Amino acid sequence: MKLFVTLVTLTFALLTAQANATQRDADTISLILQWTPQAQFSGYFVALEKGFYKEHGLDLTIIPGGPDKGVSDYLDSGAADFGTMFLSTALERRDAGMPLVNIGQIIHHSTLMLIARAGTGIETIADLDQKKVSLWANEFQVQPNLLFKKAGIEVEIVPLASSMDLFLRGAVSATSAMWYNEYHTILSSGLRKEELQPFFFRDTAFDFPEDGIYCLEDTLKRYPEAADGLLKATLKGWLYAFAHEEEALDIVAHYMTDAKLPINRVHQRWMFRRMRDVIQVDGNIAEGGILGKISFDKVSNHLLDGGVIRNPVEYDKFYKGPFKQ
């Protein structure tokens, strides 16, 4: 009898340990951001520091992105469980065979823009015909190329690195920029708003949603509760950040310092406030973090028409969140 009781006890302990180990594995997840630490990702850093992910039982590691870290590569290899990327990028990757799904949409409108100098004869997109335009590579060329095609113009694309020097020195007629980032860099260089001719993609047919949270289909099947908690904690992190600007900027500065990045608080504050402009509506997260079908269909159809993707993607198979709302 004692031997039987001992065996039962040991078996129960082993099963409990295995269950706990499985649970720990399921709750230990990683998220890769598409760029280095900056105020663009305030909500994620704040949620981590304030313990919002832990409130949902998540032991989350945030992996900083950068020019040498492709989010889709990290997801495909299993080096990260979740990642942030543009909707157009995710649709391209899925068309190429990667089973990506969206579990939440954070930014619903485009912050991408083209900037020319005022007084140079460039007043419309059509005026860029046969002009030099500096563009980033990969997904950052999708919207500009579609816009140029629609306008029936050809431009000479000059590769854009991390600096606005080409534009500031007059080497190109226009440059791509993000409203929350490079636009402010150009203003900080000494140019005034009235000296610039901005073209916002949000004002065109190519107003594509940007940062969303993605994972592979298999990851979602394995960790549905983790995906649920990740989205909810992130949305809470953004709301907390917007209500506590200075604390949020302090947290962002901490992560930038850890990454050995230079910190310009004035610039980070501009970026933070532009994030608030595009993420928060009437004190809430825009669209509740949901990727709407109308927005999805618009982007998908533009990518199909422009030859960026070859096959239509079904909304219900691509969008898988939010959970248990």
C-alpha cells in the first residue's frame, strides 16, 4: 500500500510538473518590433514596465528591430512569436507563402508622406514626373509606386538611407518621410512648414493601415490566450502612455539608452504626440484595435491591381482578433 501511495504521489507530481512546464512555455513569448526603440513603440514599452503583460499571465520579451532584423524572418524562423509590421507588408509575405495572421491593428491610417520644397514648381504629385525622389526600400516603396502609377508619371528613384541629407542639400526633388519622424527632423534642420510641400498618403487612395500585431497561424493555434493577452495589454499600455506622457517618455528613454541610441527628447515628444494623433480617438484606441474589413479590402485590392500580390487573401482567414471582446 505504501508503495502504491508513493507511486501515485510521484505520478501526480510528475504530471503537475509537466503541466506547469507546458503552461510556462505557453506564457513565455517574444515580440519583435519593426524598428529600434523609439516613441513609436511607447505603448509596448509602457505595458511591459507597468506589468500589464504579467496581468495577463505573460512573460514577454521585447526584441528591438532594426535595419538588420526582418520581422517576418524572425517569425518564420521561430526566433520571435509575435511581431509588428505594416498591413501591406504582411499581405505581401502571406502571398509569398508565409501563413501570417493579424491579431490586432494599432495604427489605422498611413503616416507615410512625400515632401518637396515649396516654390520649386512641385504642387501636385504629377509635378514629380521625371524628377528625382528618394525612397526607402521594400515596403516603403509600395504606396509611392502605386501613387506614381495612378498619376501616370515616372520618377527616378534614389535610394534613401537614414538621413535627410539628400533632400536638405537639394540633391532630390522630393523625399519620403514619416510624419512622426523625418518630417520633424526636416523642420528641426531649420526649414519652416511654409517652405515645404508635403503630400500625405492619408489624403490619397493609398491610405494604408500601418503597425499591426502579427504571428504565424500555428503560433495562434498554440497560444490563443497569449495572443489575446498580448493585444489587450498593449492597448492598455497605449492608453496609459497617452495619459502619462512624461512617464512614458522616461520609459522610452530607458529602452533607447539600453540600446545605446542617442536621445533627443524634443524629437521623441513630437513622435509620441503624433502616435497619439493616429492611435487615440476620443480617449479610446481607434477602432478598438480591430482591423476593419473595409480597410483590409481596400489595401488588398490595391495590391492586387498593382501587381504587388498575385492572389486575393480572405479577410476571415487573415484577421484573427481581438479575442473575447
